[in-house]
Amino acid sequence: MFKNRSVTTIYIWGMLVTFLFALMFIVLLIHEEHNDFDRESSVIRKKYIETQKNHIKFNVEQLSAFLEQINLNYSKVPVNNLLESVEKIYIRNNKIENVFIFDKNGNVLLYTTDKNYKKISFKVPKKSGFVPYTYNGKAKIAYIKHFAPLGLSIGSEVYMDEAGEEINRQKLELKKRLIKIMMEILSLSVILFGFAIIWVGIVHNIIIKQIATFSAFFQRASQEYSSIDVEDIDIREFRAMIPYVNSMVNEIHTKKNKLKDMNMLLEKKVKRKTQDLERQNKLLAEEKNFSESLVAAQDNFIRSSIHEINTPLAVILTHIDIYKLKFGQNDYLSKIESATKMIANIYDDLSYMVKKNRVEHEEEIINISDFLFNRIDFFTQIANSNKQKIVSNIQNDIFISFAPIELQRIVDNNLSNAIKYAKKSTNIVVNLRKIEKDIILEFITESKVIQDTKKIFDPFHRENSYMPGFGLGLEIVKSICDKREIKIDVKSDKNSTIFVYTFGSLK
């Protein structure tokens, strides 16, 4: 709350909080006095009502006793004369008010207060007692006692609203008393608040002066070595801080000098290291240029070598075909032809690897069924040389949009691997079918179980290190499938190994 606040702001907040506490005290005092008055009002009302009830009962009992005495002495006197005697002798001499006498029919025979009151306005109880009722909209209570010898009843009544008038009077007195207390407290608060402002101002000026001394010292200390004099500080608590402040400044300047020396030493080392790095960078640049020239030369050599291999391969394959036409087929020639075709397949892989980052292969509409028949025919002689047979289950006239050279790499590498890893005297099954919008191509062989069906697509990985090859074929297949969004699924167990490729159909 007081973060980043000035001393003046804190003083103001303190005085406001003090004022709020004083105000809260006044409110609580008034509230408590009001609650006390509410409790006293209830007691006053009950006490007033009890007093009035006792008063009217006393009047009735006294009048009843007097009437009984008169009746004993003047039993033959008519009732009207008897009542006149009661009014003249007893009621007027004792100045009794609100007393009335009525007969059993409720007719008022005597009423000391209201001569026009002829009929009682409440239900007469059978026994003597108090009767609450309302007269002209005002609450009243009466005490009735029956005087059997004359067949009369004596009563006295009082208004209950007079208790409210008494309470209102006391409430007015309480209000005056509370106003007086509040004014006294406010006056005292103003006086104390004034003294507090004066005292806070004096303390504020002293503290501000001490703070200004510290601020000036820290400004000097940031520029040059300096210390603060204890005689410049008047407050004891601030004086206790001076040794620590001077020690801190001394430590800072000592470390600053050490840091300056370290910076100079570091600058020299950085400069020396920079010169060394520049020399090393120059050597690295020269070595990089030399390496790039070697890689370029190697790349040119591989391209040229691949190109040069193509011509003798074509010559060999052509002369094999001519020889078979003239002299027929023989086992030695079949092995030469198979080996030559395997070299041709390796050549196609290397040629694709060299060109794939420089040449964009365009898609064409391909009859994949005829394409598979053609490639199976190419690899049939190789399979026969390994005493294997390629069995095809190919649905006719399935078309696909694909780059021919990329499709050939997928098919050729799968057929080449199937021939290489399939067991002797077993069938290599090639299936092609269309299911709804998907084209499914499968290669099934009887071979050893593949331990890791995902790792076989890594570059230079070979499941059997004794088998010939570079381990690039399936890596080429994986890169093409990823590029063309072809799903690959490999399943391998002790009975068979299945490579499944799912193509999208022609759009």
C-alpha cells in the first residue's frame, strides 16, 4: 500500500486513519447510546403501564371500600343519593379522576371526568380485573370491580398513549445529550487534530532534512569516494546507520576499482581472443572452401561416373538380348543378365539420388496395372536365377497420377528387396487392387522376421549386413511416400513379411 510513497503521503494517510478511527468511535458511541435508549424505552413503557394499572386499581379499591362503608351506615338511602354523597364527600375531597360507576346494563351512573359518558364502551368482565380496549382510536385500559350489595360496578381507566409521550420526551432529552457529547468530542478532535498537524509538520521537516542529507551524500558517493559525517545527522536512529553506510560506500568503491582492473584485463583477453578467432575463422573459411571444392568435385565425379555406367550397362543388356536371339538361353547367361539388371537397378537409385534435389519430376496419368506387369517382367529373370517365382494378382486398368520415375523407384526397390531377402524356392506375391477411393499395392514374401519395421527406412540401414547393397533403397521409397502422402504399413512375422502402400485414386 505504501510502496513508492513519500513521507508526506504517509503522514497524510496516518492522520486520515486517525480521523476515521475518531469518527468511528463517535458513531459507535451514538449507536450504543441509541441501543441503550431502546432498551430503556421498553423498560419505561412496561414500568409506566404497571404504575398506571396499580394507580387505577388503588383508586377503585379505595372507592369500593368507601362505598361499602357508606352502604353499611345508610343502607336505606336511595342509590342516587348515595352516589351523590360519594362524589361530594370522597371523590372531590380526594381529587380522584377517571373513576366511574355503572349498573349491570352498562349505564354510567357516575363519571368524575366526563359527564357526557353515558354508556361504557367495552365488554364488562364477569369477574373483577383489568380490561384493555380502544376508545376514539386511542388505547385504554380499565380496572373493574363489582359491588354486589348495590348491583353496581366501579371502574377507573387511563390512556396508554401517555407512555409514548413520556418516551418521546426522554428521547428528545437523549438527542440533546448526544448532540452535546458529539460537539464536545468533535471540538476535542479538532483541537487534537490541530496539535497533531503541528507536531507532524515539525517531525516531517526534521525527517526530510535528514533524508536530504543522505540523498546528497549518496549523489556525491556515486561520483567519488566520500563519507558522511555523524555530526550532520540529528536523529539517533539515523546516526546508528552511518557506520554501515560509510562501510557500504567504502566496499562499493573498493569493488568498483577491482572491477575496473578486471575489465581492463578482460578487454585485453577479449582482444587477444578476437584476434585468435579471426585467424581461426580465416583458416576455417579456407578449409570450408577447400571442402566445398572437394564435395563439388566428388559430386561431379559421381554424376559423371553414373552417366558413364549407363552406356556399358545398356551395351551389356543389348548384347545379351542379341545373344539369346542367336544362341538361346543358358544358365551362365541368365546369371550375367540378372547381375546386370541388379546393377541397372542400383544405377537408377543413384541417378535418382543425384537428381532429386535439382530436378522436379512431373506427374503423369499412369496405368499402374500395366506398369507393374512391365516391372515384374524386368525382375522375373533375376527371381528365377534365385530359384524364386513372382506371382501377381493385379486388377486391370487402374490409373493413378504419379511421376513415372518415382513410381519405378517404389516398385523396383520393393521387388529388389523381395528377391534379395525372400527364402529360396518361395513365391514373391505382388497384389494390386482398388478399394473405394484407395489403391492398395502389396509385396508379400516368406523371409526372416524384421526386428524393427520402422528402422528399415533409415539411410544405410540393412537388416542383414551380409547381404550386398548400400541400404538406400527403402530410404528412397520412404522419401517419395512422404512427399506424395502415401501411407506405408509393414507387417512381419515368422510366416511372412508384407509391405503395404496405400495410394489415393486418380482425381
